Amino acid sequence: MPQPSLLYIEELKQADIIVFASPMHNFSVTSLMKNYIDQICRFGLTFSYSEQGPSGLLQGKQAVIIASAGADMATPEMQAVDFQVPYLKQVLGFIGIANIKVITAYGISMPHIGGELATERAKAQVDQWLGSAA
């Protein structure tokens, strides 16, 4: 049986659109997401190095990051401590995926936003993305 990382990488290679659903935990990704990233970032399979530096090997793919957080990470003061979305964008770019759309459900635990409004906003972002893709 192949190593799990080889199966995950093959799934990525076969996909046209890759969706990363990531709830924020302590300003970053969950340990499960970090473990997955460690499995898919493999030298010679998803990235390589040359004299010019690193090169991602998963070119021509599109990724969608669906990020949720209890706080409203879109505010300027919270953007400085968002280690989730920038990290995911960096990892995806490192393995060659440059076409990245971010859908957010922020403020789930905030009294003035809450889960219902955050979900409505996220759905509107999805609708807008799908409408622009058609």
C-alpha cells in the first residue's frame, strides 16, 4: 500500500480545483491541517529547488480556501495576527498553485456578527465566485 502522502499528492495532481476548509485555531491552522500540509509538501513531487530558488510542481490548478474564525479577522487590528490565510496562501504558492480564492466566515463568535451572519456572508462570497467563474 502506498504511503498516505503519495495518495494525497496524487489526489492533488488529479484535481482541477482544490478546496481547503480551515477553521482558525489559536490564530493559525489546526494541527490536522498542518499534518496534511506536511504530507503534501514533498521535494521532487510537489516542489523542487534550482539555482533560481524553489519551484512549485502543481501548476495550472485552482485552490479555494474557506477560512472561518470566531473573531473578525478582516479588521486591520486582527489581520496582523492572522497566521491562517497567509500561511495557506504561502504553502499553496510554494507547491505551484497561484490561482487562489479565499472565502471567509469571520466573526462567528462576535456578538454583532455571529454564526448566522458570518455564514450568510460566506455564502454570498461563494455565489459571487461561482458567478464570476461561469
